[in-house]
Amino acid sequence: MSRPASKPLPEFAFSAAPRAGILLPRPLKGTYDYKLPIGVDAPRGTLVAAPLGTTEVLGTVWSDAEGGVGDNRLKEAVPLDGQPRLPPQLCDFIDWVAHYTLNAPGAILAMALRSRSAFDPELPRIAYVRGSETPKRLTDARARVLQLMSDGLARPKAAIAEEANVSPAVVSGLIEARALQETSLPEFPPFEPPDPDFARPALNPAQAEAAALLKRDVAARLFSVALLDGVTGSGKTETYFEAIAEALRIGRQALILLPEIALSVQFLDRFAERFGARPAEWHSDVSQKERKRVYRAVMRGEARVVVGARSALFLPFPELGLIVVDEEHEQAYKQEDGAIYHARDMAVVRARIEGCTAVLASATPSLETWVNATSGRYAHLKLPERHGPASLPEIRLIDMRQARAEPGSWLTQPLRDALVASLEGGEQAMLFLNRRGYAPLTLCEACGHKLTCRNCSAWLVEHRYRRRLICHHCGFESATPRACPECGAEGTLVACGPGVERVAEEFARVCPRARVAIASSDTMGGPAEAQAAISAMARGEIDVMIGTQIMAKGHHFPQLTLVGVVDADLGGSDGDLRARERTFQLLHQVSGRAGRAEKPGLVLMQTRNPDDIVMKALASGDRDAFYMRERMYRETAHAPPFGRLAALILSGSDGDKVRATARELARIAPKAKDVTVWGPTAAFYSLLRGQTRERLLVQAGRNVDMQGYLRAWKDAAKIPGGVRLTVDVDPVSFF
Ligand code: ADP
Ligand code: ZN
């Protein structure tokens, strides 16, 4: 057919509207086809407003359209104006995490689009500068304002009133008199850029060597992973700060991941002392508004360093040059609900996709990381000694089978003597017991009935200060009953075993005049109160801190010389794969609180198993002997990292239905070489928050495609309504 001779039609009239596969931040199967406005260039990562049902959602251009639907039936997605797109590396990372954890990519995208308002248009703030007029009537207050504003800076009205110490009416008067003139400020104050050379410390030789290697890696702009393996107080933080400085120098961004609990004011202050500016923060306590500020600034490359909890891993850094995972062994890095993932492992993946360096720091690395470092897959940087005069504390075991405490008592004589001696010498002590409340179990002496939660198969824990029995899993509470709910006998309920409150009660009998603080997540009203207790301890206003693991992490108390571990065997009996490792890490960490300054530290651990390998390794200080043994156990058992594990958890309120579904799921498990399926069995807490839970465990060889296996299985499974299937790849908790 010949073209008409007259004016040609414009080009676009011939072409159909462009299309794209759009990923929506919802747990849907895949992408959806949309058409795009004609003439727009919308590469992967472009943010769009996409109509969905009767609403409009934020989506992301993800892939080519699948086709198959006519143009007239496709809805149009419109790119957001003036927004940077999600960096392509982040899109690749989202796909990778979704594949690995068997989640829908949209569910992972939702984590990366946490701050929905970050994409709203900016709202400038009204501010004022000095205007052209000078008022005739110049009161003192007015003069103060004009003096303040003579520096030329734009300020909002409230800020002027506050800084000049005048009432808002005074400011209004000056605006009316045109002595102040309206202007606008960006919605958010900008982030000060950290200065890599603000206050460089003099590193000791071991630190300097490790820092040099990290700097070389960062400067190379290639993927690399290093384990920064240093005893507590050796200066791991100072050392990785040098790597951050290098990332800043070469114009790349840096991310420091910390367990939520370690995200303290102390850490931020320390960062500011080194770099002259505070980092951006990202964790659960950050307000919606601040999240919006941080997210935008990260996406635009204006925030150069972010310190955050695990979810910061999904921020849209356009030019990431370094990820630090501090306390890399912490279980807090495992996200246990929603999309289940391990932030430490995913940090390494993101570093690989970004082509940047990952630094994993710990005094007690996870066995997985230790194996990777000792086998040469990761660089192994060691800081074997504490910085300066401080030395590592001496650790002694107290055999509780010999040094019996009297009934109803948990502090043996040697520990009591040491506490008294420490206080008489004007030093501080810490008693550690990883158990909140007064007693973990309440039992009827008459009939043997144990008080349990009505929603969970767990004991109720007595909290004597609050006079409540509390379930630590679902939060169910009740008053302590007078009579046994089972047999009705009165006065027969007895508290069994110690919690921190009970240890504090006993300690008060031993040292009635000592100033004591109980530190556990429920006795502290919140982060501010915990912070106040930490400061009081650091100032020497507390003699003895009796606490759970919230006191075990990272804090630096120079006068603290004695640590007493009330029950070192707690946690060893969980029987799961990592129980020994966790006990070792926690007790090592607690011990590290003692003797951090000039005075030497002493740690006394009460145990019924002094011959256990965990106890022996702690007492002898031979950490690597413990790791070597643990590695051997894991290798023999084909456990991670020498084999793969995945858990399938079925849950629901109808127990019979859950159990039947679990049996059926086990029956249809695909047969594959080198794969064993265990279960189903009732989960450790077979009832949790009113949900019955059944578990299946898949154990596979290292070279098995675990994701492929699980996906085939999942696709074949029919899960009835009211039952939920959760897949946990590389489980760390077996509850
Ligand atoms: P880690 O992270 O290994 O536990 P830190 O980095 O917290 O150790 O260091 C422990 C203490 O020693 C801190 O108070 C820190 O400021 C100090 N410190 C470490 N290295 C140096 C150094 N090179 N110069 C001055 N102080 C240092
Ligand atoms: Zn409960």
C-alpha cells in the first residue's frame, strides 16, 4: 500500500503505546503489564503510579511486558515526576532475595519502598530573611530579632522566636512592618557530609594493618568480604571507620548495620567525633517524617553514611561502596516474620551485586563466617589484643555442684565473697542472668500443676514488681492467683527458679547498702530509661547492675571489674544446632564488659557443667579450640555451613487441620538425591499466640539447589484456607 501523498502522520500514530511489566509492592505472583504514556523513557526501576482496582499504587518498572493483552484493556502507569528511579542494583538485589527466600518479589519490593511518602512532592517550608525596612519603633525584643537575622540565614517563624527569645507576636509584627521578608526553605534540612579526615586516630599496628587492607579493598571498587575478628575493646569500630573514610574519599556511600539494641547515642556520638557530622539513622524508632528525609537523601546520594538496623539493607543507595555488619553473629539480624531473611547473609549478596566491600565484625563470629574466613573465602583480619593498657579479664568457673547455694538462693559463697570485696574496693560489678522477671515457673506444690499461657504452650513468668504473671511470647497477663486453678488448694503456688528480680532480692540480703539497678527490657521503660541507666552506671552512680542480655552488648563501663554469671548453663539445653555457639557468644560478650580500663577484670561463672566444651573454652580463653570442635560437630552432622537447611512451618488456629496439612505436605515431598525431609513434628512451642504450629525440616547437601527443590514442592502443595505455610531458608531458630 502506498503512503498518502499529503502530510505524513506523526511517528507515534503508527506505534502502539509502550508497555512494561510493573512490579507492585504486594505479595503477588509476578509483574503486571501496563501501558506507559507515549514517548516516555522508563527503564527498570522507574517509579510509577499504577491504577489497581479502584485505587492507585506505587509500582516500579521491572521487566518487559509479557504481552497477550490488547492495548485497549491495559491500564496506563504514569512515571512519577522528578523522582530518581530505584537503582538497578537494588532491583537485582530484590529479585535475588525473593528467589532465595521463596518470597514474591513484590513482598521484598514492599520492604524497599518502606517510606511511601518519600515519593510525594516536596513541601517547602515558609521561612523569613531580613527585609528592606527598619521599623520605626525598635523595642529590645525587635532589636534582638534584627540582630539575629543580620547573619542572612533564612529561618522559620518559630525558630526566629526561639533563637531570639521573643514571643511569636514580635516576629509577626516585624513581618507586618516588612522588616522580615518571606522566602522558602527545602522541606528538610540537608545532611552534613561526614569528613573522612575530621579526626583521624593514631591506630596501633594491628589496627593499621587491618585498616590498610580494608581501604585497599574499598578503593578497588570490587566485591570483597572481610571478617574483622577482634577481641572486645580491640578497636574494631575505629578500624572499620577507616574503611568508611576511604569510601567517602572515593565518593561512595557507606552503610553500617548494627543490631537494633546496639544503635545507641554513644555510637552516633562516636561517629560524629570521628567524622565531624552525624550519620543518617534508620531503625524502628525513627519517625515517619525522618524516614522520609533519610530515604530521599539516600536515594539522591545526599546522605553519605547510614547507620541502621537490618531493614536499612533495602535502602536505595545509588553508589554504595561499603557495608559493615557489626556484631555479625547476632541473631537479631535474622528477620523472623513477614519475609524471613538473614541480613548478614543478604549484606554479602548486596555487596556482590554492588561490586563493593562487606566487612563483618565480631569478637565471636558465627561459625559460618569463621569457616569462610579460615578457609580463605573471606579475608581474615585479626585484632588479638585490647587497645591500650586494658587486658582481657580472667574467667573462673564456679562448680555449683560443689559450691552449693542454699535452697532458694542462687549466689554461691565464692561469688558473694567476690561481690563484697569488689564493693568494698569501690569498684562496680555486674550480675548477669538472661531471664526477665522474678521466676520462670510457678508450680502448685499440692498437685504439680504448672501455670501456663492460655494462647501458647509456654510457662507464665512471674513479674513480682508488677505483680503479674506474663507470657513472654504473646504478652498475655494475669494477676497471680491465690489458689491453684487446677486443684483449688490455697497457698500452694511456689515460684521456681530465678529471674533477675529474684537475684536482685537475694543480692539485697548480701549487700544491703549497695546501689542496685535491674536492667531488663521490661524493667526499663524504654530506650531513654535504658540510656539513663547506662549513663548512671558509667558515671559510677550504681554499684551493681543486675541485668539480662540488654546489658551485655557493647557498653563501656571503665569502673566495672567484676562480672558474675548467675547461670552459665542457661540456653545450653535448647538442643538446637546453634545452642552451644549462642551460649559461647553471649557469655564471651558478657565477660567482655569486665576490666575495660586500667583495672583488671574478673569473671565468675556459676555452672553445673564445668567440663562442657563451652565452659572449658571460656575459662581457658582458647576461643578457636571451641570453633574447631564446633566445626567438627557440624561437619559430621552435615549441618550448615557443610549442608543446607530449610524449615517449613504450618500454622493455624484449627490444630487438627494444621496437623493434617502437615502430614499431607510431608507425603508429597519430592524425592531428590541428597535431600532428607524430617517431620512433621510439633514445633517447640506447639501453640503460639493461639496458633498451632507444625514443622518440617529439609536437610540437603551443599550442592543441592535448595530453592528449586522447595519451589517445586510448594507449587505442588495445596494449602487449605486457615492454614499458613511459612518457608524459612537457613533457619536459625527452631521454635
Ligand atoms: P571494639 O569495637 O573492638 O569492641 P572499640 O572500637 O569500641 O573496640 O574500642 C574500644 C575502646 O578503645 C574505645 O573506647 C576506643 O575509643 C578505644 N580505642 C580503640 N582504638 C583506639 C586508637 N587507635 N586510639 C585511641 N583509642 C582507641
Ligand atoms: Zn502466650
